[in-house]
Amino acid sequence: MAKKQELKLNKIACTNCGAEVLFDPGTQVLNCNFCGSTFEVEEAVEEKVITPDGILPFSIKKEIYNEKVLEWLSEGDYTPDDILEGSQFGDVNGVYLPMWLYTGRYSGNWSASSGYNRTEYYTAYNSVSKKYERRSRTVTDWRPSSGQVQGNFSILCYAGTTEKIKPEIAIYAHGTGFKRGEMKDFNVKYTQGFNMVEYEYDDLDSWDKYGESQGSALVESDAKNRIPGDKYKDFYCDVMYDKEPPKRVYVPFWITYYDYGNKQFHVHMDGTTTSRINGVRPVDEERKKAANKKFLKGHIGCGITTLLFLITAFGIDSWDPTYDTMIEICSYLTIITLILYGIGWYQKNQLIKKSKMARQELLKKAKEKL
């Protein structure tokens, strides 16, 4: 096997959190992708690394990302109304995350019990109307089923540090998608102005940590779509992978750190599409409590109705004259409880709607300043 070519990059440890980053030698200033701090790079040392096989360049510009961050922060049912005004934002970090790209074919066998629903009719006595009536119920017939599954797979697995980078960012990066031709042969020109996370896992460790679980989810989803019937249980699937030689690739991500209420939060977005953005928002606990209180009357009604029903069912004989009266009272209380829950749901939605409208107004002003 031919020896992999080596690439010369600069390497430096962040003076704030100690995380190490790689970057193009022409870069003058860097933002740490682990803690968001900015530091000079004069003390960087040269580092030789194996030249990656490919790189997925940034296609979303920083200005677009900043706008999407504001939009994302303005969402959420219980996000504080002053999230945009009350947050202190750190520097925006564009970072390339190291990935192993596994491609190949999978094949396996699956088995399950398939359930087929059918309608069954029966006669039962209605204690309210004092009549026998015809009712229906769904019955499931179970039968064994099995089959084979096979197809192609393409899986990205994070291969960088797991000590500093937030795990949710690494997991989210596995969903990065790209079309044929978008993945380029690695060229350092794509990294200028961005930093890179160094490879720490080899292809075997990365597959064991992240890849096999992704592969299993892909195969099981394919197999479950092939199970006949209306439902299934006792599902089992074994699979084998015919993997091609894995490739070292870098994928782009935007990361922003911000402080709100003396706590740090973050937002991260796929560097190739604005549709994949996630992170952590603060929660307005007071508004959340206020929203939950809207259901208090419904909860009380539900409790009273349940208590009366239990007293009737286990404390009064069905031939007792008060039995039918109690059943009728429980029926009325059930209707009242449902109405109370409906009112609570409406009031909760109005509370959330008012908050979202206030945030949208602040969002418009914030975008005008960009």
C-alpha cells in the first residue's frame, strides 16, 4: 500500500480552554471552535498530518449564517422574549470537522411477527340505555414473516476529539449530506480563514464508536419497511457490510457561542445548507409555569371524574338505583373536563403566540442592524 502524503499545517493550543486546532499557515487570527475565544497565532508550531482525501467546502456564507442564528434563536415556545437583546454573542467560528467516509453495500436477513388487523363484532349490555347493543373491536392475528435486505450505504463518522467539542455537534455532523461532485479533492485553499479539528480516531475505532450504529439504523429501517401486515413485533435483523476503503474527509460547520443569564449556550449549523441548524436555547421558566397553570382546572376536573368513577365501579352495585345516576354524572363531568382542557389549550397557545410575536418584532430590528 502506498504511503499517504503528508500536509504541513500550523497547530496551536487555545490559551483559554487548551484545545488544539489546525489551520492554514497564512491565517493571522483564529477563533477557538471549542470555547469561542479569539487568540493570536504567533506561537503556532508546524504540524505534519496525513493529507485528507476530500473536503466539502463551505457554501453558506457567514452573513447568511448570522441571519439564520437570529431566526433560530427567535423560535421555541418558551424562549425568553429578550433573547436577542439579552444575549452576549462570541465570535462566529467556521470549522472543518474530521470525518471518515464509509461507502459500500450491506446485506442481511430479517424476521418478525406480522400482525394483521381485522374487525370483530360482539353484543354487550349498555347500562345507561339499559339495552343490548352491537359493538366492534379490532383483533390482531399474528403470523411469522422473514426476508432479505440489501442496498448501498454512505456513512459519515466523526473522528476528532471527544473531550472538548460538544457531543451533540459531532452527532449532528453525521447527517451532513452532499451530492456527487460537491465533495472536492482536498486543497488547503478551502481552509483559508477556517480552522480544522485534528483526526484522533482511526477508521476502525470511528466505525466501532459511530459507524456501526448508523449502519444498523439504516438497515433496520430498510428491513422494517418490508415487513407485511398492519403492525409487527419480535423484530430481528442480522447484517454484513462490504465496505470500500474508507476516506478521510472534512465537512464544514458554523458554530456560535453566546451567554444569556450568566450561562453559555451555542448554535451550530451545517456549512452546506441553512435547513440544518440546531443548538441550545434558554428557557423562560416563568412563562412555562404560567402555561402549565392553564390546565389546572382541567386536571382538577379529571381527578374528580376519575375518583367518582372508581367509587361507582367498585363501591356501588350495578343494580343499585344510584349506580346509573353516578354513571350519568361521570359522563357530564367528562364533557366538562374536556371543555376545561380545551380552554386551557387555547389560553396556552395565546400565551405562546403573544411571546413569539414580540420576538418576531425584535428579530426584524436585529436583521436591520446586520
